[in-house]
Amino acid sequence: MRAVLQRVSRARVTVEAKVTGEIGAGLMILLGVGREDTSAVASSMAEKCANLRIFEDHAGKMNRSLLDVKGSAMVVSQFTLYGDARGQRRPSFIAAAPPEQAKALYDEFCAALCKLGVTVATGVFQAMMSVELVMKARSRSSSTPTKRSNRSPFRKTLTRSGVVRARYASCAP
């Protein structure tokens, strides 16, 4: 199971012009389910997401979890997290779970979050969704110059993990 978490001040999912899920402050969780995943993995991942200390405390340190801040979670299924484009231009999704298995584990993940006390909103499984979110992030800049390496961090990440990471830019007309 793979998850991408983003702190948000609010998020909303719309399907066919109807809002299917909406939250205030909390986490946007894009969840990918793999072929090898089980119920135990879904429960473990839910616990990890709920208890991950990525929210700031009164001192500005990331010491608080979603449970600590009493935040909500917007969970959206995202099979593309299992896309593999190594050595090709068209990604393969063979590692993603089949829809029936993915839906069952997605539902178990959401239920496990609810059982932990997190308010959960969802999209619609396998639907074309419009996902809107307002990120809650701080841009940190350093006042002291740092020594730069000749190699880009993007290249290092690609080489070390063997995973292709793509950066997307929005194109405005």
C-alpha cells in the first residue's frame, strides 16, 4: 500500500458536479493499493497516517499528529501510485491491485481511520473525480548560503531508489 499525504486547510472532491466529500483542516491522502496488500497492511497504514507527527505544535516544531490536532482526512483512491515507467514511456500498472481487491482494502483503510477517531471523507472509487485542495505549507528559506553540489537532488533520488519521479508544471495559456 502506498500513500501520499498532504496537509491541507481544506479539501473537496466533486463527481459529476456533485460534492462527494469535503473536509476542513487535516490531511489529503492519495491511497494506492498493491496486489500484495492485506487487511493488516490497511490497518497498519491507517494507524501510521493518523499518528504521523507532521503538524506543528505551539513552538513551530512538527510534533503533532492528525489525532492530536483533531483533523480530518480526505481519502482518494489513486492506483497510479503503482505506476512503473522504468525503461519505457508508458507506465505499467501491473503492481496495482485489481479493482475488487483495491476497493475492499480502500474501504478497510477508511474504516480503520474512523475507528481511530479520525473524521473521514472520500471520493468515489473508480469515478472521474475533481479534487480541490488548499495546501497548508510553509515555505522555509535559509538566510545563510548553502554549498551546492554539481549533481541535482532529483538525479540522486532517481539513481538511489530506481524509481522514476516526474515533476509537473502547470501551463497557463
